[in-house]
Amino acid sequence: MAARKIMVVDDDSNICELLRLYLEKEGYDIVIAANGARALTLFDETKPDLILLDVMMPQLDGWQVCREIRKKAATPIIMLTAKSEVFDKVLGLELGADDYVTKPFEAKEVIARVKAVLRRCGVPEEERVRKVQYDKLYINMENYELRVDGKQIDTPPKEMELIYHLASNPNRVYTRDQLLDEVWGFEYYGDSRTVDVHVKRLREKLDGISPEWTLKTVWGVGYKFEVKDNNA
């Protein structure tokens, strides 16, 4: 599954680079537009999954950009602006924005809102089928079914969620903290050894099954579901 693409629209290059740094660390692909006119062009070219949109910009302001995008797409939009009056927030929401963050903001708050809006707005129909399949491996999260070499393997829910998360993003390296956040959730107060234990249990079920893929440790970093490039 390809990484989600987020377009950051702001005429302040420092804000753009700050958001790029934090969002790329979370695994998103980032597209940056320095003004509203460029944003509309890039929107058509790149088809982002979500837009972080500043209001006060040269050429076209955020309200105008939001209005134009809403004429042709339901792409989630989070407004980023120094304006905090209730009228401005209501206007943005009436124009079709999905959320509103007032500057100055904490980057972590923006990331949390991005994740919340993406969850709330859903994903494309073809991505809703929560299944992945590789050589001798089949994972179906609709009924929490794991099949290894054609045989159904009884697997606890968190192990299923962990292997699905990794296998859905092949060759992407995750730190233990990222996996705790994304699989166990922000409310989980355990430590990173929890991830190690679950990976160990998964390896007991999966190691040596296929030469096409492996659950690999990236020393000093974390884990990844490594898939062999057959075109290499």
C-alpha cells in the first residue's frame, strides 16, 4: 500500500519545512506549494490524500483554494491560519474544510489531527479491503485470519494487527515507538519490549516459510517486512 500523500500549502517556507520534517518521519509523502495558485496546479498533478492549507497567502488565499478544490473533489482539508476568530473558523468549515488549526501550533498536534481526519474521512474503496497476500502468506483483517502455506494459524489479535501493519507497508522500516503508536495506540503505556515479544512470536510462525519475504530486524532502528525485488 502506497504511503499517503499530503500537500502542504503555505507561503512561509519555515513552516513548510517543519511540517515536511515531521510528516515524512511519520511515513507520509509530502508535496509543497508556496501559494494558492501553485496549490491548485499541484492538486491536479499529484492527487494528494489530504491538504494542510494556510489562509493568508498571495495570489489566491486559502478560502479561494478551498472553494476551488471543493468544486471537484472531497479531499480532506485542514486549514492552517493565524486567524482565530469564530467567524473565520465557521467560514472555513462552511466552505468545506474538515478541521482548523490556529498558528502558532505544535507539530505533534497537526500530525494528530492529520491522522484523525484521515481516519474520519475514510480511505478509497480499494483500500478498505484489509487483506494482504504474499507467497504462502495470507492476512485478512476482516475476520482476523492468518494463513501460512495454506494452513490457518491461530494468532492473537495484536500479533495479527502487527503483521498486517508491517506487511501492508513492505520494506518500510518502523521504530519500536512508531509501532507502539500505530498498532497499540497512543493510550498504550507499555515499553518497546512489547514489540520485540510480539515479533518473536510472529517469527515462530513465519520464519523460513518463503524466500520471497521475511520479517527482518533493522539493527539499531526497528523492524520491517522485507519483500524481495523480483526485478532486481
